[in-house]
Amino acid sequence: MPRYSPRFGMRLSRACVKRTTSVTGTLNTIYVYHSIKTICFNTINKFCFREMDLLMMPSNCGTLRLVQWPLFLLTSKIMLANDYASDCKDSQKELWHRISKDEYMAYAVKECYYSAERILKSIVDGEGKLWVDRLFQYLNESIGRDSLLVTINLKKLQLVQSRLTGLTGLLIRDETADRKAGVTKALRELYEVVTHEFLAPNLREEFDTWQLLLRARNDGRLFSNILWPNDLEMKEQVKRLHLLLTVKDSAANIPKNLEAQRRLQFFTNSLFMDMPEAKPVSEMIPFCVFTPYYSETVLYSMSELCVDNEDGISILFYLQKIFPDEWANFLERIGRGESSEEDFKESPSDTLELRFWVSYRGQTLARTVRGMMYYRRALMLQSYLEKRYLGGIEDGYSALEYIDTQGYQLSPDARAQADLKFTYVVSCQIYGQQKQRKAPEAADIALLLQRNEALRVAFIHEEDGVSSDGQAIKEYHSKLVKADIHGKDQEIYSIKLPGNPKLGEGKPENQNHAIIFTRGDAIQTIDMNQDNYLEEAMKVRNLLEEFRGNHGIRYPTILGVREHVFTGSVSSLASFMSKQETSFVTLGQRVLAYLKVRMHYGHPDVFDRIFHITRGGISKASRVINISEDIYAGFNSTLRQGNITHHEYIQVGKGRDVGLNQIALFEGKVAGGNGEQVLSRDVYRLGQLFDFFRMLTFFYTTVGYYVCTMMTVLTVYIFLYGRVYLALSGLDHSISRQARFLGNTALDAALNAQFLVQIGVFTAVPMIMGFILELGLMKAIFSFITMQLQFCSVFFTFSLGTRTHYFGRTILHGGAKYRATGRGFVVRHIKFADNYRLYSRSHFVKALEVALLLIVYIAYGYTKGGSSSFILLTISSWIMVISWLFAPYIFNPSGFEWQKTVEDFDDWTNWLFYKGGVGVKGENSWESWWEEEQAHIQTFRGRILETILSLRFLLFQYGIVYKLKITAHNTSLAMYGFSWIVLLVMVLLFKLFTATPRKSTALPIFIRFLQGLLAIGIIAAIACLIGFTDFTIADLFASALAFLATGWCILCLAITWKRVVKTLGLWDSVREISRMYDAGMGAVIFAPIVFFSWFPFVSTFQSRILFNQAFSRGLEISLILAGNKANQES
């Protein structure tokens, strides 16, 4: 996207009417612009009062006969013109030519001169007015004769400016006696400077000898009677002149808020994109916005805002540090200075404003409702303007009052027209149950209904009934309600349902029961973590005209809309996710639309309501297979010869997951959904009906992406297992030697090729291309380097493992399920045990397996360069291992703080050794979690596949046994059989060491005595083997690696054939050995965390990576304050 342009005012005035209001006339353009600016200030606090004045678009309808531009285009121009004048040694024409090279500087100089003349003439009378009239008469005559430089002393121009600034500084305030005296004093000072220093000597003498003026000055009557500027137009003129004389900010830095700049920038740029002409509101296509909601946050409560986490960080504190300028603007708007939470609690209205301020910066239903209701406000404004344009300025409004009034919100005609063309339905499935139990969500939804009269809420109402045979039954009704004039729920429709509508997946069923309440010819599906902007809502009529446009053989059935991810400023993870999603919803979707394979990837697409409601609806709800319900609407539309387009000139805000656990759950859900799509008949039919090129494009942009991702990771295993096989069999050495003798460099290069080159970078390629297109090459390179310093490759490599695990598990076993991610602010530390439970089987086990393969390859492989060559050849695989093992802790807030590490270890050990039982959840007990992790193995086919995959671990033992020195290169099967005997003895010893007999008199003492003897015997046996045989310490470690892999294979087989193992009575032993393995894996991961936690700078460095600089400073201050508070309490 191009740089923020200070020519916003000129662009807006030339294009806004044509593209967004469908009416002509500069006055309407100004009204639209002011409405956008006012909304930005009043509801989202992007502007402060000062910026509001600088961004004000003048009406140009007043008595001042010149073109006035927004002040932010004219800032600092007067100062620069003064510098030109002070340095001027040429004529008046040369000076004006130099000033006119900057058109805005010329406008600023003209406005400053004429405004000063008009203001001075309006506030004085009598002799003072005569002086002002005579002064400007001389100046105007001098300008007309090109002799201004002879009439005045330009060196004193800055002194005149300072006196005029002091005068306007008083006039912009309300009238008081003291201020009137101050204005009199300021005018007299201005008189002295102008008369005795600024004017030429001949004019100075003329004024000094003017008896009338001299007598008034000596009597103290000069400027004694001040006519204070009280009318609206004059007050605005004084304010503009004062800002023109004082503001020094650059136009490119106004507004300072980066989000406001981005929005204005996108809006102005979009006005020059190709879009259909908008019809009048009365002729536009009526549409409805549809949002499903379950139990997510509606509005943050004060308790949620103020509660501190373990680090002493509350949500309010966090947002104050992330959005400091918006917090200052919010306090300015409600008329408060710096205030604590307790100060807000004293005022209920301020408390409610604070709750909304925080909620509008989270992923809440309140934010979504506010954004979508901008559609209604935009339509009301446009309808109001259309009526005003047809009839002119009515009802006695002046031009300035016409711009400033908010009358469109009170106009019955405008409101009725907007209500005819727009409806908003939120399907709150359990709203009835929430009301019955008086949940805070129900009260918050009721508050939204009261504040938004066009909002409608649909929900499922349950009530007890009696059947025809007298039995008690549950009756279900689908209801639609709104708020009445008293703020109570008023029922609009009630439809009796044949039974419980929730038969399939929850979210699509929530949409399906309420779609009957939607109205219009189009329906926009909006998720409850989305947002909208008034300036974008102005273009909705243009977007809807696309349904009538020419987009090929058929009219469009789905209009794709661009998304802006607004959660990118929260953390580095959120930034990565934001950039990844932006590349997907812009680059990807716009290309796929032209290739005619764009599907409905999610919200906020606009559907042809009639087309879809008569062809199966907009959401498939079959359980499991439709876990990704959104894309099936696109499948359905394409299969029924629909046409799906994508449009870049309008965008909707979108919230994304901001924590690694949330992101992993979301990506797991999407990957599992794609696994189910592979098995669906919709994908099969599309593959059969598409031509070859559309089929390939469709494959690689839907399920094929996940297939290729899984194949990428599988290639790691195939490569490493192949190299390990060559190393353990000895073929590695012989093939390399033969290749050198024969000069076969191609074979040698193939064997020594680095297998995976920056897999994390590969997944980021679309994002990098998006950067280049949107930002330019240099900014794209800078952004990419910055992301690398924030460990983006670690994140993308970790995400690769997430997608592979959940997609592969769904392909093998099915059973994809919806995973609730949560949409809160991630400012709390995630415990080690929580991360271990989530990533143990998806990442940690696989990473340790790859690490084991790499260690065996380094130990027994062959290369000319030694160990360093091995490491260089496998560096990308090592990066993958490190990313999969430690990414959850690198991106964990306060993950390397010593106190947190100690607490995590205690929590981890308590969880690991806590006994499970009936009703004990997996988050409380390792045993319960371990049982839950096996739930996906259900079918006989799945057990066979798991068995085949688990047998790969036997390769380690089979190969390493024959590499031990004690075997003396004996390759008989007897040696391999003997290794199994050793393994069986080790299992028996483990059982004996972990035996915990019941309490009695003598047995526990005997068992412990026997365990001690065995331990001494084992140590002695190992020492004897090392001392009297060829057995070495290296053999000891190699045997441990081999037996670890074989033990894991046995555990996997035992879990797969659980029923058989239980029948044999070995299940308890399997559980204890599994606990030992999890304890060992946890120790391997935990050890580096403990080491780095010893160094305080590591935690500081991590905070700089995870959060922006302001929050990092705030976090450190909060920790210090928390420590002082603890000391005071003790």
C-alpha cells in the first residue's frame, strides 16, 4: 500500500461523491467526511480534539472569499513562509513566486491574511476599527502596486505573528471579563508592534500624527470595547487562524494514530479502484448481516478488566500500554485526567464507557455489533443526503450548521429507508438459557439490543410440554426478539420446531435455525470476532451492485470481501498470524477468483440469499464431516454452477488468535477439517467435474496444501530413516567410496544433499510476496528481517508440525472435532504442564524421534568432512527439532522467569503423579490425560495402520545391536534375540524398582533391601562388562537409545491393542512405563528452560520479542511494583 498521502483532502473532494454518496456537490462530500471523522473520534478514540480540528473539512460557504483546505494540509506552512520572508532580498513577485511553488503554502498565507483582517474588523469598533481599516487599506494598496516590501519590514513579521497568536489564543475561549481585558491588552501590544516596528517610517509617522487615534490612545479608549466572536462561523474562523499560526506538525503525521492513518489511506485509495456506481438508497439491493454467537465474551465486566494475573498485569493495564494514544483520547473525551479503576467506579456512566472502550479493542460481540450497525448509519446518512440534495439546504440551516448537525439520525424518512434496506440478525443459540440462569452474557446482549434498535436476536427457546399421550416432553421454538421502548425483549416471531435442532455441528446448526429470520436479496455472513468501519460501510451499495454486474457467463452468487486482521499489534505471534492471514485473504483469494476456483473460505462474504436458500442454505451441518462448515457453501455454490468473485475495494476487520495455544487449536481445527474434506463427496464431485487446470488449482489451494505439508514432513522421516539404514548397514561408506572411485559425483551429491532448506521460510513465501506487492521491495525486506529477529521461522516451522499432525490423524482415524480457541488477550503465563498436554503427541514425540535419528546418523554415518559436515547436512532438520520442542516456551509470556519456572516444575510433578479416577479431568491428572489421548483409535483399520507405523522404531535396535563393539561384528540372529532378552530383563527390573507393596510389617523393608542389592549388582555388572570385555561406555549409551526406541514401539502397540493387553493383565505395567517415558520427555524439555531461567536478561529479551517496546517497559515496572507490594504486606 502506498505511503500515507497528505493530499487526502483533494482526493476526497474529487472522488468521494462519485463513488460513495451517489449525489453531487461538495457540501455532501464534506458531510460524509465529517461523519467518518466524528465516528472515529466518538466511538473508537482514534483522534484527539486537536486532531479533530486539524482534520476538519471547511464548508467553503462562508463570507471568507477563498478556498479553505483541512488544516492538517496547511500545518507549519506559515512558519516556512515567515522564513522565506525574513530571508527575502528580492521583489514582492519573486517572494510570492517562491511561496506559490507549494500550493498549500500559498493557500495558508492567503487564509491567514484574510482571516486576520476579518477577525480584527469584527472584534473592535470606534477608533480601533478605523485603525484596522486604514492599516489593511494601505496593505492592500501596496500588494496591488507590488510594493509590499517597501511598505512593511519583513524582518518583524515573526514578531507580528507572535502577537496575533496571543490574541487568537484568548479569543478561542469563552468570554469572561478577565479575558476581555486580556484581549484589549493583546490588541494594544499588536498595535505597538505593527505601528512602530512593522510598518515603514512614513506610515508610522502618519499613524502617530493621527489625532483621533492619538487622543483615544491617551484616554485609554483604544480597543476598550471588545465585540467577542460568539457566532458559530466566526468562532470556527478564530480557531482555524490560531491553529494555522501555532501547529508545527507535518501533514504526514496527522493523525498520529497508525490505525486511523491506515483506514483513511485504504479508504482514499479504494475510491480510485474500479467499482460499480451506487444506486440511490431507495433502489439498492436490500441485504441482511448474519452473525452466529454461542457463549463468547459480549462485553468485558469491570472485574475482568481489573483483575491481575500472576505478573500483576490486568487487561486494562495491558491495553493502556498497547494503545496509549487511544487511552489518552478516551480520557479526553469523557473529561477525565489520569484515573484509576476506583475513580471510574464512582461514575456508572464512565464505568460503562470504560467497559465499551476495552471491549471495542478485543474480540467481542459488542465490537462486532457496533461495526455492523455502521451499515445502518451509513444508509441513513446517504438517504438523508439524497433528500437534502434534491431539495437543497432546508429547514433554515446555514451551511455550517448543515455540516455539523447530526439530524440524519433523527430523520424519520432516513431511518425508515435504512430499516427497509438493512437488517442485522445475531443468532444467540442459548440466549434463552442464559436469561433463565441470569448469566452476565444475557444482560450484556440485552444492553446491546437497547443501544441498537435495528438489532435482532434469534435464539432457541426450550420449554416443558405434554404429548398427546400425557408424557412430559421438551418443546423447542426458534424465536426472534428486539428491544421495546422500555428496554425489554419484544418477541417478533416464534416458530415451533419438530425437535432439538442441534443434530450436527453446533455453529452451522446455529445458523440454520435462524436463517429464516433474515431479509433481503443478499446476506453477509459475519463471525462474532469481526469489525466494520463507517467509511467502508459507505461503499456497501457499490458492492451489492456487483450482483447485477458482468462477471462472466453467470451473475455472481457469492461476493468475496477483503479482510484486515486487526489483532496484529498485540504480540509477535499475532503479527505473524495477521500477516499470514492477510496474504491468504488478499493475494490468495483475489487470484483464485479469476481462476474460478475461489470458495467461501469463511466470513465476511456476501451471498445471493435467494440462490443459496433454495439450494441447501449457506452452511452444512453434518457432524464431523462438516467441521469446516464455511467452505462447503463455496463447494455447494460452485457445484450448482454459481459464480464466486472477490473485491478489493471494500474490507471488513477480522480478529485472529493471539497466543500460540489458540493458534495451534485453530490450525488443528482447520487441518482436521481439511482431512474430512478429503473424504467428502463434495470434493470428489468437484474433482470429477473440473477441467484439468481448475482441478489442479483447486487441489493445491484447498486439501492439496495440507497433503503437500504432510508430505514435506514425511519426507524428513523418509530421508532420515533412509540415511540411518545406510549408516547402520554399512552401505553408506561403500556407496560413497565407489562413487569417488568411479567419479560419479551426481550420486555423491544426491546422498549428501541437504534435505530440507528452511521449511519455515517456504511456508512464508506467499506472505513475503504479499509484502512486496503491498509495501514495496525495500519495506518488504525490512519487514521480513524484523520477523526473522522475532523468530518467525520457529513459529512457521512449528505450525507445519501442527497441520501435519491433525491432518494426518484425521486421514488415519477420522473424528475431527471443533476446538474452542478462546479470543481473549493473551497476557498470562501458560504453565509447562498445559503446554506439554497440548503438544506432547503432536510435536514433542516427533521432534525427539527426529533427534534420535540425527544422533544415530551422526554416530554411525560416513562423510569425508566428519561431524561438522553431518551437522551442516542436517541443519534444517535440527532447526525443526528445536522449533517443535521449544517454540511453546519461547513464545510463552514470562517463560524464562525463574519464579515461574519453579512453580511450573511443582505443577508439572503434581500433575504427573496425581492418580486418575472417575470424573478426574486430564488437566488435573496424567492418567486421565493419557487415557484421553488414546480416544482417537477406534476402528480395526486404524489399529492396523498404527501397528504398521509403530514398527519403524524397531529399526534402531536391529541396527545398533550389530554396531556394538561387544558383538565383535557377529551378524547372527542370535545376537538380535539376545538383545530382546536383555530388554525383557530391564522391564522386569523396572517393575521391581517401581513396586509399591501395601503397608505391612516386614514386606516393605524386604522389598527396599532387595532393590538396593539389585542396584548394586547392576552397577557392578556394568563395571565388569566395561573392564573385562569389549563393552564400552559408548555401547552403553547406544544400547540405551536402541532400547528407548523399542520400548516406545511396544507402548504404541500396547495402546493400539488395548483390549488384548488388558485381557493379559499387563495394562497397569504399560501405564507405569508410559508415565516414565513422559517424565523423561518432560525432563529433556524442561532442562534447557531451567538453565536459561538462571539468567535474568533472557526473560527481558523474550519480552522484547513477544510484545512491543511500550508493553515490555510496562511489564518490568509491574513486576517491580508487585515485588514492593508483597514486601509491604509481609
